[in-house]
Amino acid sequence: MKQKINQSILTLLLSLVFTLPVMAAQQEAPLPETFAEHKVVLQISDSDPFKQTLVLNVAANLQRYYGASNVDIEVVAFGPGVRLMLQDNVNQTRMQSMIEGGIRFSACSNTLKNFAKKLGEDPLVMPGVNRVPAGAGRILQLNAAGWQLLKP
């Protein structure tokens, strides 16, 4: 009887070991298809308007320097930096233009859920901003795929 219980526990543990990585991988946002020579992920995790503007400036400058077809840029926000991705922020018009120019913006769903708890409602994210399961996880995912991380 004891051996049967131990086998059952071992079977359960082994199934968890092999299932959890698969479940985690399924939750990640898909990687962008890109043939650009340079791939850059910019992190914004700060609510400081100066730093948020700086991240946008760096993204625009990189695209101008390398040319839109030679650089792929994704701005990833988590923590207080997610405020940059909300509708009606002061940078919305500029960001919409950047989205139309090929720069991607991703907001952390974990942070948005925490904002919703505090606000009592879901915060409105700008059109064109992607929601990713975890902002920090998205940065690690892109970095593992060869993207260079910049945190201005």
C-alpha cells in the first residue's frame, strides 16, 4: 500500500515537473516576426514623466538612426511605468504615431490587474498597446530571443 502511494506521488510530481514549463510557455506573448538587424526592448517601470518621455525619445531616435526597416523596437511597461500605456496620457498622440510607425508597446497584465483592484475598475489601455502576462517576463523572453535591453 505504501509503495503504491509513493508511486502515485512520484507520478504526480513528475507530471508537474513536465507540465509546468509547458503551461508557462503557453502564457507568454508570441515573439514578433522580425528580420530587422537590430532588436531593442526598452523598459519603463517608472511613473516619472521625464523618464517616460526619455523612453519615447530613445525609441524615436533609434528608429531614426537605424531606419524603421533595420530596427525593431518594443517598449515594455510594468509597475508604475504602465501609466504611460493608459488612455488619455499626455503622450497618447505621440505614441499613436509611433505605433503607426512600427514601434510596439506592451503593458503588464499583472500591473493592470493591481491597478483595477485599487481603482475598482479596469484601467483603459491605449488602442494599439499589447497586454502581456508579465512585463518583466516579456523583457526576459525578448532578451532570450536576442533582443537588447535598454533602460533609459
